[in-house]
Amino acid sequence: MRPIPPVRAHGSRGFTLIELMIAMAVLTLGLLALWSLHTASIQASARSYRLGICTMLAQDSMEKMMAETFIANDPNGVNPDLAAMGVFPAADADGLDDLLGFIDGVGVRVNSLGNTDASLGPTLYLRSFHVQNLDAETDRLLLHTRVTYIDDGGRRHGVTLAATRLVDRYDPAGQGVLSI
């Protein structure tokens, strides 16, 4: 008996080398696009994390400033570093120039714990502040605190918080003596 040869339809010979190369090129381009998307999402996540740390450090700085005394006749005395500094400075091009006062000392950077000890983490963040008298009638102060960091590309990012208070007490509503 003679074996029956396999029957092939006309033109079904498989893929040519050119077709395989084109398919590989399309697949490679797709994978490169996914890789760049993955890289961008990692960078965005890192920026978000650092801005979250900036916000936490700015809140901590604001709480420290709210706890300070601004009364001239306080028996403990006024912290001279917290004296009114005049009008809030105009912003630089990036809007994040350092303010006149420094929470941790001039140019001292802190880690994510608000600590200057570099063994507890990299000291990336700079905390600065500004105190401004709003008006003499109600003795209201405007407090600003800013936390900034410089990313790997040399761009500055940060958070600025502002609050009002009376010279001798906290003023959460910003209404002066009417809120007390």
C-alpha cells in the first residue's frame, strides 16, 4: 500500500522571514512604549512620595510656629528669630524661593523624619518660614512655612502652608478677636 501524501491548501506555506521580522519590530515598539510608561509612573510615584513628606514636614513646622510666643512681655521672652519680617517676598520664577527664616538653621536640610541625622535617611528637605504683621488693630500675624527639595534634575519642588493667628493666641478662623 502506498501512503497518502498530506494535502495542503494552495498558499498556506506559513510565515515568511519578512513577516516575522515586521511582527518582531511591532512587538518591540509596543514593549518599549510600555517600558517608558512604567518608568514615568515610577518617577511620578517618587515625586508624590516626596511631596507628601514635604507636606508632613510643613505641617510640623507650622505647629512649631503656632506653639511659639509672639508676645513682647512674655516672661519666657519672644524668640528673636520669629520677629515680624515685613511683607511676604515676591516669588522667584519657580515660586519656591527660600523664605527669610529657617526652622532648623540657615541652609540645614532634614530627612523625612525632620531630623538632621543623615544616618536616619538622606537629608533632602529645607524648611523655611516667614512671619508678617497683618494689621496693628487686631495684632494678627500671617505665618508661612515652606519645605522644598531639589530633584535629580535640579528642579525645586515644595509645599507652602500659611495660617493666621493673633499675637497672643491661635486664630484658626482668621477673624481676629471675633473668633476668640
